[in-house]
Amino acid sequence: MCRAIRVVSSGVSGYLRASQYISLPRGTLERYVKDISRSPEELVNVHLGRTVLTNKPENKHLEFCIIMDQSYYGLRIQDIKVTGFQLAIRNVLKHPFSREKSGVDRK
């Protein structure tokens, strides 16, 4: 990714060819190249979103979702969010979620 940013910035290759080479949407590469306030390494290593679950509970959550998928039991996004919230509660993790909006108490 960093190399693609440098290649496009230096004019060696265009956005389309570089984005196809690294299998990245062209618009994303354009946005990264046009952000001259940070180095390519800083752009690539930006952490997006919030981390609530630590590795062990997150891996359990992932295993649960995979087992459900292999059992042909489709999970909606809401189901995945609720089980993630339940894992955070069960493991006594600090979280920014609201109990009312989580869907845990719904019947």
C-alpha cells in the first residue's frame, strides 16, 4: 500500500493501474495520495473504530459466528452486535454501548 502511494505520488504510475495492482478501490488510493499532511506509513497504520473486545473474547465471537454460518443459521448484523455486547458484559469490559439500544432486552 505504501509503495502504491509513493508510485502514484512520484508519477511513475497512475491511480487506476496502481489500485488494480494492489486490489484497492481507486478512490481510496486517490484519497491517500492527496493527503499530504501525513506520510504513507501513517496513513496506512490509522486505527479506525473502537476496540472493545480483547483478543480472546473477539476470537470466541468470531468462532461463534463461523459455527453459526457453517450450521446454515444466518446471523443478521443486529445478532452479531448483540452477541458482541453480551461478550463485553460477560467479560466485564468497559464499553460505550447503551443497554437500551443494544437489543439485549428485546423479546
